[in-house]
Amino acid sequence: MDFDLSPEQQAFRDEVRDFIAQNLPSNAADPTAVQAWQRKVREKRWVGFSWPEDCGGGGGGIMEQVILKEEMAKAKAPPLGSCFMGLAWVGPSIAQYGTEAQKQRFIPDILDGKYQWCTGYSEPDSGSDLASLQCKAVLEGDHYVVNGQKIWTSIAMWSKWMILLVRTSNPKSQENKHDGITCLLVEMASEGLEVRPIRNMGGGAVFAEVFFTDVKVPAEQRLGEEGQGWQVTVSALAHERSSIAEVEGLKRNLDLLKEHAAGVERNGRPASEDPGIRRRLAVAETRVEAMRLNGMRFLTKQLKGDPLGSETSVNKLHRAALEVELGEIGVELQGSAGSLTDGIDDAVGGKWQKHSLGWPEVVIGGGTPNIQKNIIAERILGLPKD
Ligand SMILES: Cc1cc2nc3c(=O)[nH]c(=O)nc-3n(C[C@H](O)[C@H](O)[C@H](O)COP(=O)(O)OP(=O)(O)OC[C@H]3O[C@@H](n4cnc5c(N)ncnc54)[C@H](O)[C@@H]3O)c2cc1C
């Protein structure tokens, strides 16, 4: 591994640092300041930085993407762009498989964060085994008619559009179960589409069930060819996946916990001197470092032009365990204040309580730990299939 930056990369890093020093909003809770920041970041073409330039992206290389993410994460800057799913997978899928008209229609709005996209993949009986999905679409003239149900659809109630996976034909056998899946772009205001929010254990409702009853979707809103939906979906995962930004986020939380441990008492001594707490913090720190080094290995592979495969499951597993553990240490250090979200200073705005209740998003979303372990066992260690 050689991570010395070239003179051009150093110049880019300095440019990012200067930009942050001059423009980072001093108050991250001030929406006007954050919007102004987002506009400036967009002008630099750093939103969608890895996307092709002819789609309005920055055309950035892998190393530049890493530099940008790392510097932004270190500075605790707001996220690059405000349309999370649009930027993470809808936009990249449209850039790769979309018609020219679809690119013109959707990509600028995603980069500008004009509205939100949601993701209609999971169904009541199809989560880990997504290819078994049953929501059905039938082509009738110039439109598809969709019937079925989706579930756990994050931010469905606040989204204007959905990227939806439907079944347009039945696969010939279990081995071909990825066949016959098609991707549609659906307007949430469509007639026959109903969103029912689901309450989560943190008390909020950020995901929903979505029901489709004879929903008409114009055929020109199909992304890719009929039956190509699986390919369209997995292709969006092919960009930079070094987990560098996640590592920076975890390090920040670990630093906060260390400060917190030094400021509260356990058995009449600072909690940072308690052997149990010290051991848990040390284990977490070692695990974050393992994640960082794995990230470097992935990055090296990508820089050599090799595609990344199953190895990213290792970091997904580490991150899931770390997010749960850090939340639990935080709540434990807070003592009785750990049960409060606000009202007293020691509740620190409910940070650790929300963190420890928010784990399903990181742990389950994008594939559960069991599934990551299966992937590691079968595809990396070569163990028999389960
Ligand atoms: C916060 C949150 C947000 C989400 N947002 C979205 C979204 O926006 N859009 C969307 O489409 N989906 C979303 N999901 C759904 C998520 O993708 C699924 O929950 C996930 O894929 C697991 O599927 P499932 O819930 O059906 O569980 P199942 O697949 O039924 O799994 C149940 C249990 O069985 C285990 N299991 C399953 N198969 C195996 C196996 N082969 N070997 C060993 N163990 C196995 C799992 O690990 C799990 O513990 C979200 C989920 C969460 C928690």
C-alpha cells in the first residue's frame, strides 16, 4: 500500500481544506447557513463528485473521492448533498442505465436536493432473499400496472419519487430467481399508491408500508430493460467503498466517549479509570483501526483497477457491531440520565439514547449481520453454502 498523495492530490486536498475553512457553517443547526453551504458545495461539483461530468457530476477519481470524504468527515461538515438515496444509488443507476430523457429529468434535481427519493425493494416476505419479491407489474400499452406491497420503505412519506423493484415475469427456476425483475421509477403521488407509516422503537416513524393497487407507471419510467432490474440495482454499489468516511464518524464518537468517560464518575473515580470501561473502549478502538486498515486494503484494490467483491462485508459487520457497542457504552456512562432524551445537561440531547435505539438502520439496512457472515463464509472462506 502506498498512500502518499501525488502533487495534484495534495493540491486537491488543500483546496478542500481551504474551502472548508472559509465556508463551513458555524452553526450546523441553522438551516439557512446549511443551505448556503450546500449551494457552494454543489457549485464546486462536489455533490455527485464521482458521477460522470456529462451528467452534472464532478468526474472525480477514486483517490479524490476519498480525500473529499475524509476531509469533510474530519471537519464534521454537513453531508454532501441532501438527497441521500438519490445520491447513494438512484442517481448512479440512472447515470448508468437511464435514457437521455431520464438523465435530464432526474439527475439535476438529485444533485440540487430538490426532493427526496425512497427505495421500494423489501417486501413482507422478501428481505434478505430480495430476489423472491412478488410485487407485480404488467405492461398494458404505454404503461405498467403495479399491484403488491413494499415494507420498511424509509422516508416514503416525505419522498416525491421511488425507485421500485417489481416482478414482470416468473423465473424459470430457483437458480434463475434474479430473472424477471424490473426497475421502475414511480411518482409517490400516483393514484392507487398508499403510504402507511410504521412507528419504530425510538418513537418516531421514519419508514412505512407502501401499497400498490392498479398503480399506472408510464413505460418511459422503466429504468433499464425489462428483466434487467437486478443488474440495475447491484450496479449502483460499484463505486468507492473504502468505508473511510464511516471510520472517521466512528472515531469521532469514540473520542466523545473517551471525553465523557473522563468527566463522569464510577465508584468514586473517573469512569475512564474503570478497568471494565477501559477494556470496552480499547476493544472498540482496535476494531475501528481494523476497519480503517481494511478500508485501505479495499482502496488499494480499487486503485489497481480490481473490482471490489464480498470483502466489504467484513467492514459492514465491524461497523454494525461498533455502532451498537458505542451506543451502549454511551448510555451506560450516562447512568440514569441515559433514559432521557432532554431536560437535563447530562442527557446530552439524547445523543447516546438515540444512537443505541437507532442501530437497526446500520445493522439491518443493506443486509443483516447473518447475511454478511454467510457472504464471508461462502465467498471469502470457501465454506459450503448454507
Ligand atoms: C431502519 C431500516 C430501514 C430500512 N429501509 C429500507 C428501505 O428504504 N427500502 C427497503 O426496500 N428496505 C428497507 N429496509 C429493509 C431491510 O433491507 C430488510 O429489513 C433487510 O434486508 C432484512 O430483511 P427482513 O426484514 O425481511 O428480514 P429477514 O430476511 O426475514 O431476516 C430475518 C432474520 O433471519 C436471518 N436470515 C435471513 N436469511 C438468512 C440466511 N440465509 N442465513 C442466516 N440467517 C438468515 C436474518 O439475518 C434476520 O436475523 C430497512 C430496514 C431497516 C431496519
